[in-house]
Amino acid sequence: MLEVVGIRKVEYTSKTTGKDVRGQEVHTVYKDNNTEGVSTKSIYMSERLIADTPQIKVGDKIRPLYNERGWVDTIEVHSK
């Protein structure tokens, strides 16, 4: 499980496609036996993923589930 320690809104126009990009980055920490202290991971959530996921708050525990392409497909949220 990953513990949410920060959430940052993302909103910009892609330089490659010219399309608007909106979503959020969820910053997390987790225990890793190969790391002294904790490891970190940031997960980008598109507007679709945000709409399909219960609201995530700092302090929640989450488990991202990935599709066959390695992209986050769904996120299980375990509120504190």
C-alpha cells in the first residue's frame, strides 16, 4: 500500500499535441526493503481516473492497479 503525502493539480497545454491536459499528481511514500527510510512514487491521475476513483486525501492509503500497458487503470482507496 502507498500512503498519500501530497496532491498537486496538473493543468497545461501539451506542446506535442496542442491538447489541454488536466488531472492531478498523487505523491506517495511506501516501505521498501531495499531502501533506507521510505521510497516515493508519484502517480498521474487523468480526469477520467479522478472521476472513476473515490476522492483521495492526504493520509489515505491507496493501491494502484495497472493495465496491460503499464498505465494506472484503477485505484483502490483506503481512507484513514
